[in-house]
Amino acid sequence: MFSDLTTSTYPLGLSTEFGRSLLAPGGFFEVAEEEVLGHTHAVFKNRMRSVLEIFANSVAGNGAREYLADEHRRLTYTEAHDAVARTARILREDLGIRPGDRVGLYAANSLEWVVSFWAIVSTGAVVSAMNSYWSDPETQAALELTAPRAILADAKRAAVLDRLGATATTLVLDGDLFTRMTTGPVPDLAPAPTDEDDPVLYMFTSGTTGRPKAVVHRHRTVIGLYQCAIYNALLRMGGIPSEIPAPPRVLVGAPFFHLSALFGSIVMYTAASGLLVLRPGRFEEERVLRAIQDERITYWLSVGSSGPRVAMHPKLADYDLSSIEMVMVGGAPVTPTVRRLLRRAFPGGVDNIRMGYTSTECGTNIATIGGDEFEDDPESAGPIQDGLLVEIRDPAGVPVPDGTDGHVFVRSPFLMLGYLDDPAASAEVLRDGWLSMGDVGRLEKGELYLNSRARDLIFVSSENVYPSEVENRLEEHPDVLETCVAGVDDPITGQAVKAFVVLAPGAVTTVDELAVHCAGGLPAYKVPTHWDLRTEPLPRNATGKILRTALLAEEDASR
């Protein structure tokens, strides 16, 4: 009944009667084989074709329900729809935005960010989700790469654009614009026609040099993440719920330029008719606790160190956290210590702490794990999700047997189109319909295990740090002879940046002075917090390459 391709793409579903009923002809998730950008995939036959359909469908069924809230403002689905329509008119009439144009979103999380996202999509333009934590050089590099026609920015980032002499028209997300968004006649939203494989979003990641690269995503990718997540969640439940659950009340902790927040909150929980609760500004543990209590939060999208910081807060017991049904964690390695902290802090969600594994380039979850699996198998990233294929390959690109470490490759119809204007970098990771994740891991009975020490990338509270960025900054200091930067385990941030520094002869530079020097050219999360100052040369191999693994072995041996 099901082809070999469908069988290999949906093994979890096809292993149960319920799953087969979902995938069979006439099922909720009927599967068909179709060609997508030159490759045949097993895809859901009945699907949306435009990201805006997600928003429109939720508005149609939930007009009076609350959609967005911060500490002072609230919008229902209808009010948000009207704000999106007014903002789309501003984009078209005031800024001349047309289908295919590029429009930057450069701001901290806010109601305006969400409204602007849907408005840009409705015009047929491509959203460029700019990282609001970038340094000036990173921002300048992203502007040169994407050449946006306009940028919607909050006041703080608008000042950065002005300082950099950005040529794109800047629309400031301030009180005056919010008034224009939320008052006055409501025009027809009139979304621009699109194809599901048209670009809709640029999300940024760093290359090996640390310069931002723009990942180009299609409508199909964004929609696919939602549909695959719902399908796989139903599989875990083992059946269709007898009652429609109450819409989720979601506290969003991650910045919207992150995959986990943009895909995992704006898209996912808009589709689920949820309330998105925002607490923009400086992260404070008690603000999170108060929001969970006062807003009766059921889902908290924590990221990086926010989960453990809240879980360890001395006033944790003073707040009513009983509404929590699930805590999603991600953006950094989650150690067993952190998992135990979260399970103790949120007893109502003891079986519903969940983590997903993916990448900006991949778009949809590859593996996910939660509940007791966290304790039973703490090294696992979880079972491979239905809807995609995973292979572990040796350096020559040949698949290896189960239980053997190798490079992780993923095949799905939802992969990025490529890196914007960077065919060489795209070709390095996109190979005949497969994406190289850049990670090393192994498969065992359908479970994915990642070897995080096998890659150089450092994750600090959900933020990517490439060692070369920090090394280059350190080596600008006149007292630094050579340096190597690596990630070391940290119970709060997942990893921390450690700098091994060889000082020039006679140098008297201190750790504090080096930290100040780094802070002068890097965002705070990239500044090393662990140091090893030495006078002997760093270990190198026969070709002269510094042996980062040897330094990490020293780190392990010193514990």
C-alpha cells in the first residue's frame, strides 16, 4: 500500500494502526509522492501553500480570542489582523514594497514585530529577520548581503542603522507607528499571490569566519515545520483527542530572529490559536515567574540559560506555576543537571519538558525528546521524526552502520534553498538533495546521539559562537602571541567560551584586561568567561594546526 520512499520517510507512523490511518488515502495526513525542486519526496497531500494562510485561518476561527500580549498592551486575533492590514498598506503605499522585495526586521521582541512579520509576508516580500544582538560589523555585513529595500527597526536598532549610514528606508517601530497600526480604517489585506517554493524568509547563521550568512527559506519550509510537528505530536499521543484542548498560552523567551521563536512560537502557536505573551526588555527571573503566574501560562519557550536561571531562583516557591503543561528547551546543550532542575521547578510539567534538534538550514525538527526519556536516556537527542530521512556518513560520504559515529545528513522537502548569494557555501552543505548538518553523531534503533565535542561551534545561551571570531579579536591585542578558543561545559549556559592564550614574552596583561579588549569588539555572549594564560606554545599537529582537541582533553583532565 505504501511505497519504499514513504515507508522510509514515515516509519514511526507506519508502525501503528493509528499512524497508518493518518497517512492512508483520505487520512488527515495523506501522503503523496511529488517532485520538489528536482527531487522526489513523500509529502503531505493536503497542505497550505502560503505562510499567510496560517495567520488567516486562525483569525477566521478565533476573532475575539486574545492573540498577543505584553505587560501593557493586548490584541485579539481580529485586532491583530486589522493591524496587519494597515501595516501592509503602509509598506505598499509609503515604502513602495512589492513582491520579491527584501524587508528587514531589526528589533527586540514586541507586538509590532509580530504584526510586521505577517504584514511583510502579505505583500509578497521576503522577511529578513536580523539579529538584534549583532555588533556593528555583523550588522553592516548583513545589510551589504541582503540589500533590503526597507527596514522596520525599534529605536535602539534604528540608531545603529543611522550610525552605519544604512541606505534602506527605516520605519521605526515606536508608539506612533503602533497607533497607525491599530487605529483608522481597515483596508483589504489582499495578500500577494505566491508559490510554495518562493522565498519568504531570510534567517541568519554564521559561517566559519563568523560573518552572517542568510539562509533562504520557502513558504513550504515554514508550513512543513508546523504540519510535521502536529503529525508527530499526534503519533506520540497515539490517537485523536476526544476533546479539543484549550488554546495554549505561550510565554516566548527566545528572540524572534531565532528559529525556535519564529517557527516555534509565532508560526506554531498562531496556527494553534494560542496567546503569545511577550516580556521584552532585560531578562529577569522574577518577570518570567510573574508572567507564568499572572497569565496562566501553559507553554514556556525557554532558551539557553533562562530555564535553569528561573529554576534556581530563590523565590521560585512564592509563585503559582501550576498552569505549566510544557517547558520547551533549546538553543544550547541541555545537561542532566539542568533537566533535573526543570523537572523539580515545574512539577506540573514533569512529563512534558521537551527539546528538539534541528538547525537554521534544516528548518524542521529532526529529532525530539522529552519527559522520562530525558532521564532514561540522557545522551539521546530523541527518535528521528517522521517526514524526513537521516543518514550518518563517513568522511567519504558513505553511510555507516548503526552505532557508528559519522557526519549527520538530512533529506527532506523542507531544507533551505541555500545561502543567499553564496553558491560555494551552499554547495558545501547541500549535496544532491541532502543537507550536511555539520554535526557528528550516530544512530541506534532510530535514536540520534550527537557528539557535541566533535564540532568547533560553541553554544552560549542559545547563541552561536565560532572560535575564529574570538581568536581574531584576541590576537589583535599586542600582548597576545597566539590563542585558541573552545567551548567548555557550563551547567547554566550549556557551554561557555574558554580562551587558551599564549602571551608574548614579558607581557603582564591580565584576564580582566583581555576581557575588556574582547568586549570592545564582540557581543557580550562571545567574550570568554574561562581563561588559561600561558607562556608555552599551544600544541600543534604536523601541519601546524593548533590541536583544539588536545586542549579540551587538558580541560577534562583538570576537573
